[in-house]
Amino acid sequence: MKIRYILIFLIISIFTACKKDNKEEFVRPVKIQEINSIQNDNFYIDFPAQISPTQKTVLAFKYAGAVKDIKFETGDFVKKGQVIAVMDDKDYKVNLDAFSKKYEAARAVAQNAEIQFSRAEKLYQGGALAKKDYDNALMQKNVAVSTFKEAAAGLENAKNTLNDTRIIAPYDGYIDKKIVEVGAVVPEGGPVISFVSNEMTDISVNASLKDVENIKNSSNIVFKDNSSEKVYPLEIKNIAQNPDSINLTYPVTFTFSNLSKDEKFLSGQTGTVTITVKNNGKQEILIPLNAVFEDNGSNVYLFKNGVAVKTPVEIGELRETDKISIVKGLKGGDKVIVAGVSKLADGEKVKTLGGTK
């Protein structure tokens, strides 16, 4: 019986010891990135981007008045020269009618004065008309011609004014937005329609002042479309001289450098603009963004002799979509743990799994 108890005790002891050994032997697997002493020649910066029309114009009437008709709806395609909107033009038509009558009357007077002067000139040259009467005929002709010219200019102005009661499409495009509705009274030059061009070849991003310099010095710029995953080469079209008043970034516009006629985009379509910038001899350490954690400042875990060691670092700028530059705290040869960081503790035993160098 005593031997039986001894055997049971030994079995329990062995089982307990095995459990302790198994628990002690568990070492968390991690993925590491070894910091190279020589960095890449280039680094990359990504910007969220949006396709925008080549042209965008706010259309307005030149004169104040009530909006009589808007012939298109938001999103409608309009050809160059088509009438988009009309304002109440009754007063302008009355004005045109008045100037038309003045023009006709002045023209009749001028034609009659020309005829009278022609007769007087012949009589004067033949010695049958006094100099005084000749000068009077000449004066009447000049006055009539001058009055006719003024009437013609007034008529032309009245026609132009009536034409300006219509908003005409300046190019092929789309109604982006109706700013006012029919019946609204708009001031002189007040916005009525937001109009965008048919071509969607511009891409807009917002960049910090430092990134503006990187964009200017970029050796390659591409756009990756979110929907198709296709990549297109770009070139800089315009960099704003002044920052946006709201977020204090600089609007930068790119355009496609080689876009086939078959490629079509929609206004508002999104993607990513990636610029390639040369390091110019600077050594920049880049690590995955998720390798950095906050604990009384920015930190990473270094892999040292099978142990995760918490190490403070000073971070720089975001690079690409998922990398961050390290300004201080790392050196060539350091092994940074880049996966499983959230589950680690300082001093915990770890082992490498699919590490990258």
C-alpha cells in the first residue's frame, strides 16, 4: 500500500513539473527588421488625392436681377455656347427697343444730311452756293453723323446688355452645382452656377510647407487609383503660393503626363499620389509605423539576446503609407521588433519569426 502511494505521488510530481516546464518554455515569436548602416537612395511620401476637373468656373450674370430660368440640372452635360440660365429681361428688352428707335431715327437724319451736303458741295464748287450755306450744310452733316454713331454705339450696348441676361457655357462641361434657384434675385456678378470642364485630368493634394519642397525636388510622381489599382505618371501643374486659410496646407495640383484617350475619370475619384525624393546623402532610418508605441514618449522594442528591450526613440515624418522616420534612438545593426508589439512587455523573452533585414 505504501509503495502505491509513493508511485501516485511521483506521477503527480512529474506531471506538475512538466506543466511548469511547458509554461516556462513558451517564448513569444516576433518579426524583426535589422537597421542597415547604409540607407536607400530614395524615400517616398504618400498623399491622399482626388481627381478634379481641368477647369472649374463660377458663372454669374453681369447685372443684378431675378433668375427667370435655369435650363439644366446638377450633373447635366452642357456643350460650349449653350444657354445655361436666363434672368428676367423685360426691362432690357424695353431698353433695346428704345435704342433701336433712336438708331433708326439717327440713321435717317444722317442719310438725309449726307444727301443735302452732297448737293450743297456740288453747288458750292460750281459757284452757285455761298460759303456760309456750304459751311452750314457741312456742320449739319457732321452733327448728324456723330449722332448716328452715338446711336449705333448705344444700340450695340443695349444688345450686349440683353445678351448678358443669359449665361452661356464657356466650354464643354457639366453643371457642378446650382448656387441659386429660379426666382432668386442676384446682385451684379453674384454666383449662379458652378461649372466644370468635361476633362478630368487634374489631381489635387494638400501639402505642408516642407513637403512642398520635397514635391519640387521629387524625381518621380505617380498616382494610384483606388478603384482600379492602376498607376499613372504625373507632373506638377501648380503649387499655391499661399496656404489654405483653414488647415494651413498648400494646395498642389498635378496633371497626368501620359494619359490615353480611352482613360476616363470622374470628378471626386480618389487615390494616392506618391512622390520619390532623393536622400541627398542623408541617412534616414525608416521603420513600420506599427513598430512604434507610446509610453511616456515614443518607443520601440529592440531584439537583444532573445529579449524585448524597450528603447525610447525620436520620430520624424511619416513616409509612404505605413512607415515613419526615426530621427534619434536607433543605429545600424539594431534589430527592431516590427510585429506583435502590442502584446510585448519590456524584458520579455522572444524569438525571431520570419525576420527581415
